[in-house]
Amino acid sequence: DAKTTQPNSMESNEEEPVHLPCNHSTISGTDYIHWYRQLPSQGPEYVIHGLTSNVNNRMASLAIAEDRKSSTLILHRATLRDAAVYYCTQEGGYNKLIFGAGTRLAVHP
Amino acid sequence: GAVVSQHPSWVICKSGTSVKIECRSLDFQATTMFWYRQFPKQSLMLMATSNEGSKATYEQGVEKDKFLINHASLTLSTLTVTSAHPEDSSFYICSATGLRNYGYTFGSGTRLTVV
């Protein structure tokens, strides 16, 4: 089954950039990489997704390795509201999203 | 943007009773809906995938007779936990996708507590 691996936790200071890595070595050529984040007792919130090229939106940037076996979510200036669990997910067939363990991001003032 | 409404947000039920959770796509047609379960401090675990008008496809280890999923319309899917027991207490989350460019939109989750 599709599997992603991420560090368990990371820390950042407010207004500093954060780079959250993810390995997805089993990804197939047509499966997108999706990133979500989750606050306690809430459903996951969409952050960004991409296929091959680097992607930017108002929340973050996604840098995808040339071999697509890894990617990095970049928060350009972390805020306290960015503290959450970040999930890197890949499609696991039949369009289903398989979640890895996620990275718990702590942001310090 | 795409919105998925999940109801109720929390429910407490007695052991042995059944509980129904609803998941509605408010502004798009959800051709596929997914149901996840999440235990405290753990990740989301996919339970099943349902396509409108078809039987749900359950992940390995998920009891289809215990977790009944109905996806009778393009905007509504329901998950019924039958004969609930305390070990079924968990956070249940639905997700929906329509055309590919909608991505995956998640509901806000339902906290089920079985006493």
C-alpha cells in the first residue's frame, strides 16, 4: 500500500521559514502528492498538492524532487497558527488518500 | 471552495446501540467519499471508499457488517456504526472528491464515545 514517511516532530520560531520533508518512494508516475494539516479535534485542512513541478499557493510552497520520491513543504514565515500536525499523503489506488504518521510542528513565539 | 459538512460533531451512545454519521458535500457533486477513523495521537486510518450508487469498498480488517456505509446520492454519504462498543469510540472523518480538480475535501469530524 502507498506509504509516506515523515519526521515525528519539528520545531520552528515564529516568522522563520519551515521545511517539512516527506519521503514517498513508492509513488507511481501519475499519483499526486497532497499535503494536509490538522488541528486537534478537527478534520484535515488542505494545504497544497502537486505532481512533478514545484507548486506555490498563498499558504505554502511544495518542492518535489526530480525523481518524485520525496518532497518538501515550505512555510515561508511560520506563525503560531501554523502549529499543527502536517500530513504528506499520496494516492493509493482508486483515488484514495493514504495518510502517514505526520509531523507535529511546534511554533515558538 | 468545496465544503463538506459532517454531522453530528460529537455523539455519546450506549453500548449495543447504533449511531449514524452524515457527510454532505454542500457545493459540489461528490462522486467518491471516504471514511476514516482516528484514535488519539494517531494518524487517520482509511476505513472504506464509496462511490455514488455502488457498494462501499472496505479496507482490510474493517468489518463491513459493523460499519455500514451508504452513498445513495452525489451529495450524501452515511456511516452507521452498528451495535457500538466502547472500543469503537474514536474520531470519524469523512472526505469527498468530485472531479479531479476538486481535490479532497474533509469534514470536520465526529467524536463518537460509546459508554
